Amino acid sequence: MLLKVDEKPKGGQWFGLSFQHLFAMFGSTVLVPILVGIDPAIALLSSGLGTLAHMSVTRFKVPAYMGSSFAYIGAMQLLMKQGGMPAIAQGALTGGLVYLLVALIVRFAGQGWIDRVLPPIVVGPIVMVIGLSLAPVAINDSMYTNPGAMTGYSLPFLIISMITVMAIVVFSIYGKGFLSVVPILLGIVTGYVAAIIIGKITGHTIVDFNNVTHANWLALPTMEIPFFSYKWAFYPSAILTMGPIAFVTMTEHFGHIMVLNSLTGKDYFKDPGLDKTLSGDGLAQVIASVLGAPPVTSYGENIGVMAITKIHSIYVIAGAAVLAIVVSFVGKITALLTSIPSPVIGGASIALFGVIAASGLKIIVENKINFDIKRNLLISSVVLVIGIGGMVLEITQNLQISSVAIATIIGIVLNLVLPEEA
């Protein structure tokens, strides 16, 4: 690796490396509040503050970036209609408290069970699932003008996304010096310029500068603070709707810690401890709820950046958090970043999500998992198909257990139940 977790980059490089992480997480972090009807700037502010809070709790040992969670979107959209932002904030607060409660239990129950519950044969396929399950998101962004509905196939979009991903590959392999460690940033810039040029050639507006033109330089994020912005009220539906979702995002949290363990060569389950990483997530969610922002979670996009660049410095992640806080108050920059078209984000995501999946394969190879043993073959097969296939357990209309969570649970159960020999 080029920079270890505790190593600090030089001044100019530090800014560029941190800005690269800001680019990587920006699209997803602002998309969640846009879908729900919340000011995107407040999501940026809470992601930065939440990341710094997570780092403080984990004693600046875990290079994890916190961004808006997609798992809560359905619940937030429903609660926005029923009780507005106060209801969403109460639900987000509940999710954060669930994390803190589980962290407390883990602290007193110990964590010697982790190695038995999560051996390499379970961890490797789950990490692969985390990356590959996101592949449709990257591809849809790359091909469709309306990615969510998968409508409006666009050849120019596909060309832009391929230019972006190829630029990332070229800068990663052939870049020298500082250029070799910011391939994501350079790839996105290349894709952005390509989108402007292709838009002019085709006569279609792919990059819209209207919002940038009309945005103010200084803009205060829209904060919804309880007892100040609104009167506090009790929303049982918010607690019952969003509280259980925290258990779903916890499984994704475990997966992201597994990936970070593989990348950095450390064991964050033991140092600083699973109780600390869970507490960090919980505190970040509490902060988001107080500000009136969407709940946050650790981000695979930023893990992908670390995997590609081999730079795992906690200082770089902290710098990205500070930049997110600053940018949330600068209307022009926020509008400029929001103008990045979906095919550029899609192209970058192809590289980022693919690297996460490859990290899972690396775990399997390094631990020399023998697939001639039926037990190993079946565990990995079931986990991969369920996770990549997109199986969803719908408990209620607004409470679903994701394919990643189901794959994780089934992988753990199979590992505990199946005998060593058939």
C-alpha cells in the first residue's frame, strides 16, 4: 500500500486525495435526500460530521466514510407524507439508538465468536456480493436517462460511461507520481468534459449549468433541529418502521468492516473492536437525526477508492469529511457537483464496485479455500446467487431485508450448521 492507515499525506496531495473521496461518495449521498425531498446540502453536512464522529469513537483507526443510507429510502418517503421531517428524524434517531444498544451488548458479551461466525469461506463470498450486488446500479446509470425506471436507453450515455471507466483504468495503470493515486478524480473530470462535448455534438443537454449559474456562493443548509425548528411529537410509526431497518444495515456494516480488514491487513473486529465501530455508526445516525438529514452508513464507494489507489490513510478520509462540511455551505460548488451526469457516476461506479468484488475473491485465494470440499462449495454458491440475484424478504411494504443481508445471514447459518465433511 502507498499510505497506511496512520500515515499522513503531504499538503497538496492531501487535498487532491480527499477531494477524490468527496467525488466518489457525492452522487449517492445527495441522491437519497433528493428522492425523499430533503435539502442535499444537509446530507453533505451530516455525512462529514458523522464521519468525524465515527473516527473519534473508533480512535481514528478505521478509514470508513459515512454517507446517506439507501436502506431507509422507502420508509422515509412514507414518513415524509405522514409526519414530515420530524417523523423521519425520530426514525433516524431510533436507528442510531439501536446501533448503540447492540454495541453495548457486544461490549459485555465479548467478541470471541466473530472468528467462528465469520471465517474466510463466509467473508469472501459476502464481500464479493457487496460489490456485485451494486453492479446493476452502475450499469443502469451508464445506459439510461432514467436509471431508476431503466427507461430511455441512450448510446451517448453509454459512450460517456465507457470513457469515464477507461480514463480511470489508464490513469491507474499508466499515471505517474500523483496522477497515479487520483485516478477516480481524474476519470470523473475526464467523463465530465466528455459529457459536455458529446452533449454539444448531439444537441442534447447532458450537463445542465442552470443550477450552477443561479446558485449563491454562500448557502446555509436547511437544518431541521428538534425543539428549535419544530415542536417535538411522538411518532410510533416512525420508530416501528425505521428501527428494524437498523438490523439490516448492520449486516452491511459487518461486510464493509470485512472488506477494510482485507484491504488494510488489520482486524477491526478486535481493534478498536466491533462495539466501537457499531457505536461510531450509531452516533453518526444520531447526529443526522438532530440535523434533519437522512440516516448514514459506511460507504462502499470510498472503500473502492482505497482499494484502487492503495491509499488507506485515515487523514485522507478525515479531509474528505471536512471538505464535505465546507462544500455544504458553498452553493456554487454543491450545484457544480450535482451537475455531474449519471453516466459519469455510472462509469466510476463500475470500477469502484468491481474492485470491492475482487477484494472478496482475494480473501478466498489468500486463505486457500478448497472448493473440492462440498461444504465450501455450497456455502459460497448459495451466498453468491442469493446476494447477486437480488433476493428480497419483504416483511411489510416499507420494511425489506436486502439481498446482501439475506446472503450474510444464510452464509453464517450454513457455516455453523454444515459438518466439515459430507
